[in-house]
Amino acid sequence: MGRRASLGNGLGWVSCLGWVPCSTLVAPVTPFRRGCQPFIQRRCGTLTPSNWKILCSDDLEGFLCFVFDLNKKLTLKKEKESSFFSLNRFFALSLPIKIIDMNKIVLITGATSGIGLGCAKKFTENGDKVILTGRNEQRLAEIERELKEKGAQVLTLAFDVRNREKAMEKVAGLPEEWREIDVLVNNAGLALGLEPEYEGDLDDWETMIDTNIKGLLLMTRLVVPGMVERGRGHIINVGSVAGDAAYAGGNVYCATKAAVKALTDGLRIDVADTPIRVTNLKPGLVETNFSNIRFHGDTDRAAKLYTGIKPLTGDDIADVAVFAANAPAHVQIAEVLILATHQASGSVIVRK
């Protein structure tokens, strides 16, 4: 018994020939690019002859997954220029398709810790190539080494999203094979201080506004035009539950995350006539170095924030990001609020 699948480049013919031991088969079943196997297994389970038939879906871009039954009428969702013949137990089926690389290129800002680091790990586990940005060049190098040891394809860019010239230089200087960014994860952001608005630190305010709002806008401006030109892409902005309603001491930080929501909604409107999707992830209490930064290195004060409740992790948010990025092409997950079980809102947390 043998099966083989051959694939052309670009717009070509895909054919599958083999002996049929049963009446129903899916063809072809062989992933044609590195990283596809984990994708299929996640969506459909382990590939075995008994469950191949569940793979029929035109949502899996880049795979030709169609089912035919030798005892019944040929069923194809993409019937144009298809051909089929059978002789006893021998069959052939061909269909022209445009082959698409299933390995997305994902650019993640603020990737050295927390949600950004979680996204780096989860997207590479998904078989995607990642471009990781951050201010800490040494930490980026460590993460790159760790991920590459696991077989991931990683490129790191050390720059601060507040630095327009450096950001423009790094994005413009991307190697040719890394330029067609499919997913932009605007994650870089921070909170500084928890004082009343009338006592706030002006430098803290400026840093939050420049990073959370202007940095997000800059990366969007640099990356999204290419997505529009190519007719594909996904922008995932990491907002916050704090953008829905202010809480005591949150004033300027809450305002920046409210801006992220408005900018995300506005971008979604602006690209509604394209295939590009835009998502706003709104985490609640996540245990990262976020609070340590907020309290300017006061570790004890930061630790108290998580006392009595099991908070979310960066990986939890990354799971949602990967899910959104791999939704069927016609599905746009516009906004997701993600809270710990005992958190009801930005200001209501039950500690036990």
C-alpha cells in the first residue's frame, strides 16, 4: 500500500495517487512545509488512517484537504478544473491551488518578559517564525538561543518603541525572508506609579504615553502598510481591562489602555475592506514583572498585588493570541477580556 502527494510551486497542480484500502480518503495528507504537522495535529488530532476524513476543511490555507468516496458522488468544495477517475481500487484526483506558506512571520514587541515572552514561546511552538523586539539586547540573545535550541526560527531586534528613528531603521533593515510580516503583536507597554492624578510623576506619564500609545502607533504605521499591500495580516494589540474603566491610582495608565481600545477599533474600521484582522486582548491581573516596574523595583509592594488570588500568566494571554491568529480566515476575534477566576473587573478582586 502506498500514498504519495506532489506539490507544485505557486499556482500549480496537486495530485495524489495510491491504492485505496477503504471507500473514503483524504488527499493529500502530507504537510508540505515545515511546521504544518503540529498545526494539523492541534486542529484535527493525530494523523491516522481512521481519522483522516475529519480533515476536510477549506479553512486550512495552504492544504488541499478534500474528501471523496469511491461509492458515492465526488464531493469537493473547490470543484473548478478538478478531475477524477477510478479503475478498480486505483484512483487519481487533481486540483489547481495556490500554495501558501503556513509558517507565519510574527513580530512581537516587548518580547523579553511577561506576555511578550509567552507569545514568543507559544507562536514558535505553533511552528511560526518570530521577530522579537525589546530594549534589553542581552535578554533578547538569551531568549533567541533558548528558542533556537528547540528548533524555532527566531530573529531579534533590539530597540525601544519610543525611538522612532531606531524603530524605522530596524524594520526597514529586515532581511528579505523576514519582511512579509503576517502577525504584529503590539505588546510593549508598562504602568508606572499608582499615585492620585494630582500627585503623579510627569516623567512617568510621558513614558507611559510614549510607550503604550505612540509606540503602538509607530509599529502599526511601519508594519501594516505591507499587510495591506499583500492582502493578508493580523494585528493583535495588547490592551487591558484597565481600558474599560479607571481604578484608583490608575488614571494615566487606564487612559493609555482606553486609547489602545479606541485605536484598535479605529484600525479595524480602516481595514474592513481588506482581509486584515484586528484584535484587542484585554488582560486582567497577570503575574509578570509588570507590577515590579510599576512600583519602580519595590518587589515587596509588587508581590502584595497577587496575594490571595491565582493570577493569570503571560502564557495564558499568549494562548489567546495564538488562537485568534489561527482562527479561520472569515473569523475576526475583535476583542477578548481575559480575567483571573476571582477577578470581576479592573477594581473588583476577591482574595482568599
